[in-house]
Amino acid sequence: MGTGNLIRHLKNCKRRYIRDIGQMLLDSSSEKLDNRLIEFNVDCFREMLAVAIVRHDLPFQFVEYDGIRKCLTYLNLAIKVISRNKIKADILKMYKREKEKIKEELTLVSGRIALTSDCWTSITSDGYISITMHFVYNQWCLRKRILNFHFIPSPHTGVHLSAQVFTMLKEWGIKKKCCQLLWIMLPLVMCLLICLKVNLICFVMVNTFM
């Protein structure tokens, strides 16, 4: 007698990954044991893990911690080991997908868009810039979206920063929809006005502590 029937049974056995008979239920329609646990979806699991890492500001190495791997393996033996490079690729894929959603949303905005932005320096002396847009959507619903959180190499002059901002606005396709710009750096605002070549209403906040 061959072992082919055992191999076929191994592929379809519902108790293969079940540790407790309490996880089995009797289906009244087919009178067969059925799994109480829902089918494990690897793609959904990786998506939820990527969202958790971004939301809680966790390092990519989080998925390689021994304790986390043991915990996930205990919950479901079908979970495969995920490396930091794989979770990084998942997060970048998620970012590109959400970016396309925002771009599609911006095409439906009929009014103008107001921008707020700021620059700061990290503890390692690296410069960063952020741009947030505010707009009125359908039914007078006020919304805001963070467009960029970007590393800015030196020099941090008005001309260089305005060129970076102009590139970001072109990337999002909103350079002709801007009506306001709120910034704390007067030289940057003046350079940006020249670079955009549109009539922006600029509100400049002067930082008295600088």
C-alpha cells in the first residue's frame, strides 16, 4: 500500500495546526468537524503588521525580535519568518498606494489649497522639511493631509529650500491650486514666490526666538 493517500490527507487535514479539540466545531449542515478559527491570510497579516510599525513608530528590526517571533509562531504556525527588508518593502508599497489615493483625491478638489510648512534640525544636524495642505472638500468638509516629510541636504538657503518645495508641489500636481503659504522663514517665502510665479497670499510668522 502506498503513501499517496496519507499525503493527500495531510494537505486537507483540518487538525494539522490545531492543538486543542475545543477549536473544532461540528457543522450541522455537513455533519463534519470544521475549524473555528478563520483562515489565516498572510497578506492581510503583513499589511496589519506594517500599519502597526508605522503607527507606533517601531523600528524595522521589530519583526526580528526573538520574543515577537516566538509569540507570532505560537499564535499561528503558518506564519513565516519576516525580515526587516521584507517589512520595509511592505511599508514602501503601502506608502505608494496611499500616495496615489491622495493624488486621486486632489484631482476632485475644485477650490484652492492652503499650505503650512516648517523646517527643523535633528540631533544629528540633519535638516528636515514638512508640508501640510488644508482644503475644503465636498459638502464644505475641511480636510488636511501631510504631503511630505523630507530630508533636506545643506545648504539650507532660501533658494535651495524653495527649489525643494517647488519640486514637491509639482510632484503632487498642486502648484496652480495653492492660495496660502504659512511659514516662519521670510527669505524662503520670498524665494518661493518667485519660483512659483503665482499670486500666493503669504502669512509669515516671525520666530522671535531665532
